Amino acid sequence: MTRFPRLASIGILLVCMSAACSLQTPPPQASPPPADSMATSIALGVIAAQSQTAQALPTATATQTPPPPPTFTGTPTQQPVVTRLAPCWFGPGPAYRMESSIKEGEIVELLAVGTVPGWYIIRNPYFQQPCWIQAENLSLDPAFDPSQFPMVTPLPTRIKE
């Protein structure tokens, strides 16, 4: 007769433990917001272009001596400056969505040259992601050499949302 109370106690304990485990299920998670595929594609294209440029550069080996530091004969190339309030797009022009407007006098980082004439890809100083800006809205150093930057072809347009 002493076995039955033990078995009943163990059974009750197991039922309580299984009920406690089922109460600890995590709350349902909210679904992530939909990704902006256009911005993601542009960013991936710029990153791929930058990495291709980096891969094309020769790497130093242990037997080579490092080159001497560069000497500047003139003033160093200045960064582009926005000359007037300018839209910055997810592609070259109004066929693409506008990301933001860049204010006059803003210094920007040039990332690439567009294959569409008159367009550059810069890092948006507000959102820190690539966007397209017209060359007429930028003040570039007269000694600017676009061949030092990767060329980027825009993705096909899609219907604006």
C-alpha cells in the first residue's frame, strides 16, 4: 500500500511539471518590416563594385619593400560639396524613388561614378547609405579623376510605391 501513494505523488508531480513547462513558451514575435529591395540592391551593388576594385589592387609580399609615402605637389583633392538643395535618388533620376534632399554646402563622400552620364553615387550624409546625385549639383575639384572610382550601372526601374 505504500507504493500507491508514492506513484500517485510522482504522477501529480509530473503533471505539474509538464503544466509549468507549457506556461514558459515564448511570446509570439512580431514579423519584421518588409525590406526595401531597391535600397538593398543598390547598396549591394556599390559594395560589390568596391570589393572588385579592392581585389584588383596588387597585394604586397614579404620580399617587397614598401613604396615611399606619396608627396603632393599641389593641394590635395577636396571632397565634393553640394552646390544647391539637391535630391538624392535610389537610382539616376525621377524614375526611381527619392531617398532625401541634400542641403547646400554639405560635404559628401563620393562612392562611385554612374554609367549614366552626369550621375554619381555618394554616401547620403543623413542616412549613411548610397544614393544617386546629379553631377550638376556637386562642386568637384578641377583635378578630379573619375577613373579612380568604380563604375556602377543602375538597376532597372520599378513602379514607385
